[in-house]
Amino acid sequence: MPPETSTRVLIVGATSAIAAETARVYAAYGARLFLAGRNPQRLEAVAADLRVRGAGSVLTAVLDVTDRQRCDAVVEEAWSTFGGLDVALLAHGVLPDQARCQASAAATIEALEVNFTSAVALLTPLANRFESAGRGCIAVITSVAGDRGRQSNYVYGAAKGGLDRFLEGLRNRLFHAGVAVVTLKPGFVDTPMTAGLTQGPLFASARRAGRDIHRSIERRRDVAYIPWFWRPIMAILRSLPETVFKRLRL
Amino acid sequence: MPRYRSWGRYPAATPAAVLPVDWRSDPPALDRVRQPVLPYACGRSYGDSCLNDGGVVLDVRRLDRLIAFDQERGLLQCEAGVTLAEILALVVPRGWFLPVVPGTRWVSVGGSIANDIHGKNHHRAGTFGAHVSRFELLRSTGQRTVCTPGDELFRATVGGLGLTGLILWAEIMLKRIPGPAIAVERIRFPGLDAFFALAADDRDFEYTVAWVDCLARGPRLGRGIYMRGDHAPQDGTVPSPLRPARFRVPLDAPAGVLNATTLGLFNEAYYRGQLRGRLRSTVPYAAFFFPLDGVGDWGRLYGANGFVQYQCVVPDVGGGGPIRAIFERISRSGEPASLAVLKRFGNIRSPGLLSFPREGMTLAVDFAVRGRTLALLEDLDAIVRETGGAVYPAKDARMSAASFRAFFPELERFTAQRDAKFSSSFWRRVHAS
């Protein structure tokens, strides 16, 4: 029997292409999955796929992450359904329209809500439960966009960068409780979210991203770039001094 | 948008726009699209039947979810963009196999239905469409219909080249296998007569196909290697993993690399490579069915102009008259032709109005695209028309409208079911309306 047969996984934003591909890897090992997402029909389509692929059991809950109380309720439901969790993966998010955000504070704040505040709303109850359990792993998909603020995408970058810092602190706190916190930073992945972007050689398939994420979680990596080659690319980008960086058109 | 090409990279086509279809629960509203639309998944059709120059491509590759699998009865329900590779990876370890597989596993379920594909077991199993128990079709009006065998819309959609609507999901009847391996027998044969003798004896084997040297002349015309196989009982053979190509042809080869001399040498080597007249072995299923899947983008060896594959079926008459005439015509032309694939189709009726397979001998040959090649293929069409045969639309980039009408006598019935919003480069070419 595969080693992860009884792994209990909560995935928020489960209908995203990257999350669904990660879930497929867990399903192939017979894991038990609790999927949360906004659209009930899409959620059910993903759940059925995972059942056929061998998931031990798949449950779903409709969740709009901007609804704080519902976030608490879903964490509670997932935790009690499986009698605890081994992995919680937060994969929800939207790529906001930067131009729209620049024109409207409301649009900017909404983007920060979905990409940052909502994650905090989920991470707070999750962290407390994992901390008392003294084991398990919290994994969160942020983005390479959080490594540096760029004019073309800094609202998204700010939300993801803020999340990175939050996770850094959480990792430090939960380390002492034996709980891993994994920050996952995808680069360009070929998904509906990036359908509007022109594809280049740096684009990875959602399938590859899903496999890499699964591996990074299983190995309890602290910060993983998805795929790995973004680590050196972002190291170079981060090392550019601000006096130079501000002049670039990125 | 270079992604939306056909496998032969000929002809060139550019869609006006791409409309992704990601969810079966809420597909896009097609009646709001102004241009003609055409579903596209893997792009493994060779010619222009998967192209929609100036139209809108409905990209279904994210419609890749499985829906249900009844392990007792072998019924698999999945979305249209699921590849056969994906299905095999899932069901083979559980003792099931697809009822029909083509020469590559990187094709979608929707494409398999739309082209009513066939495989090495046609003489026993018929086409892919004969094993589809139902599918859901989205029409451009937004209407969704579950079609079952016997429905006129089912018959139009199977082999219907994606022109009757968008298949959202389908249910396929799988077959039981004793294990993941295939027991193969390879028999070298010196000419066409020997091939016909072997082909007449195919009843006892699930899978049969021959690779034939169509550059050889005189008495050696039609020499080749006949392969026949069956699913082998469980043994220690390693199953075939779901793995993309290990090697990908990175560039278009310079024009003329595959010429009469190099292909002649290759064919000679392939034929001579098997030293013994008969060779028995047990191989993983992928090695038997999908030998070229190990080389990604192999079509690029034909150069930037692309290539065409010519596949026809002609009646299997005594002495193989029509097939012999075709071979002689190709051999006489001196056109560089790779190894050809030759197989006897059985008499199981294909369910589709435009299905290509019908009882007889089928031949498939690749050619680099050149002016003289197209003239040769026109000559071959004439031979096929005379015998009452057909040319395979999934591989075609050049047949005339008159030939198309002659090859597919049920065309009128099909046209009555076609969705007016759906069209393709192929359809506009062969259906001058």
C-alpha cells in the first residue's frame, strides 16, 4: 500500500488548475481530500476526477474566502471530518488587473482581500489547530511576483509578498511545535489565470507545477520555487539595487 | 499562435481567436461568437481537419477530468479533452484497456470520436466509435444533448470531424486484459503476395499491422514486416508509464533530409534489420502500439514545409489489385516515401456517417510536401475513387471536393446534422457550398 494512503489534505481554491493537479498526485496515493472552492459545480467536477483517480475519499465545501466566518467554519468542518489534517494547502487567489487597481482603491483593496487577508483568515485557525496537534504541514501558494514590486503587477506582488512575510513568521512560530510551513512560489504556469499573458519558454504546465508542489510539501521545504529555476532568476532580480531597479520597465 | 497547428504542419493556418473551454458545467456561449468555431485538443490530425484559419478555436485541453469509472463493467466516463495516454495510465493497472487505440496515445477522447479512429484490431473490434455508449454534445444554440448509438446526431458526430457541435464528455466501454504486455510475432515478408496471405489469416490475432517498403521495385515491391500480437497474460513485464517523449526533435530539419536516398536506406535497414524470418517477443504495450511516441515532434524531420500522410482504404479483392496499383504508382513516381503502414480492415460497420474505415485494405504513407507529391496524390485519389474506396479526412490536407463527395456517400445526411456555427479549414475546402 502506498505510504500516503491515509494522508488527510485540505485544499482551499481547489478548482484552480495548479491545486487540482496537486490534488491528483495525492489522489493517486489514495489520500483523503477536503476541497473548498467558490463554484459548487466546478468543485464537484474536480472531486469526481479525484475519486476516479483513487482518492480515499473526497469531500467538498463551497467557500468564498472573503467570508471570514465561513473560513472558520470550513477549517472546523475539514478538521472534524477527518479527525485532524496532515496537510492544508491554500491555493486560492486572483490575478488582479493592475491598471484597474491603479484607478480604484476599492479594486486594490479587494485584490488584497482575496490574495492576502483571506489567507490570514484561514491561516489563523489552521495554525492554532496544527500547533495543538503538534504535527502536520501548512502549505501556501504565493508567487514569484511577491519577491519584488514591479510596476506592471505590484498590487498582486504586495499581497503575495505580505503573505510571504506572514508565512515566514508562522514558520518560525510553528517550527517549535513540530509543524512545517511551506511557502510555494510558482513562476509562470499555464493555467486559466495566465490565459491573457503571452506564453514564453519560462511557462511550466500546471501538471508539472502540481507535481513539484506535492514534492515540496512531502519534503517539508521552507520556501520552494515552482519550478526550481525561478530561484536563481529571482535571486538575481532581488539583488538588483533599488536605484537600478526603479529605472527598469518590468 | 503556433500552438494551434496540425501534426503535419501543413497547411499553415492562424485562428482569429482562441476560446478556452475549461468546465463542462459552464461552457462559453457560442452563439455570441461571430466567426466559425472548431474544437481543438491535441492537434494530432495531420492535415487541416483540426485547423480553423480565421475562425475561433475552442481549446478543450483543460476539459481533462475523469467523471466515473465502473470497474466491474469497464465503463469509463470522462471529459472530451482527456488523452488516451491518461486513460491507459489509469485503467491498465486495473486490468482494463481501451477498446481501440491509434498509433499515438497523445490524442483526446473528443478527437477519437470526431475522427472515429481505428487501430491494429480493426478486423476484430471495428472503430473507436463502436465502443462509445454515449456522449454529451453542446450545440452553438447552447442546447446540450446526450447522444446514444442509433441517434442520428450520434451517427453524425462519430467521425463528424468536430462539425456537429462540441463534445463535452463521453462514456467508453473498455475491455478486460490479462496484463500490460503484448505478445508479438514479427514476420518478414518478401512482397505483396506474401502480405496478402498473412493478412487473410488475421482472425486468430487481436492486433495486426504491416510496415511496408514502398520504395522497393520489381519483385520486391511491397516487402516488409508483418506484426501480430495479443494481450499477454500477467508476467513480470514492466508496465508502460505515462511519460512524455524522452527526445523531442528540436528544429525543423533542412528541406530534403528525408529524400529518396535516405529513406531508401532507412527502409532497407528496417527490412534487413530483422535477420530472422520470424521473431517472437513480449513487450510493454506502449512499445507495441506507440513506437513513435518516444520521439516528440517527429514530423519536424520532414522540414519546415511539413508533410502529408496519405491514408486510403480500397476493397480487398483477389490478388490485391487496387493496393498493388497504388504501390506501383508510388514506386514509379520516385517520390520519397517513408515506410508505409498496411492493414486489412474487417467488416464491422463503422457507426459514423463520415467514418473512414470500411472493409478492405488500408494503406498509410508519409510524404514531404512538394508540388510533385500533390500531383501524385491526386493520381492515387483517382485509383481510390474508381474502386469505391476512401481517403482519411483526419490525415488529409489536399483532397478535392469531388473526391470527398465520392468517398463519403452519406454526406447529405451528415450535412443535415451539422451545426452551422462549426466549421474547419478542411470543411471549407471540401464542401464548396
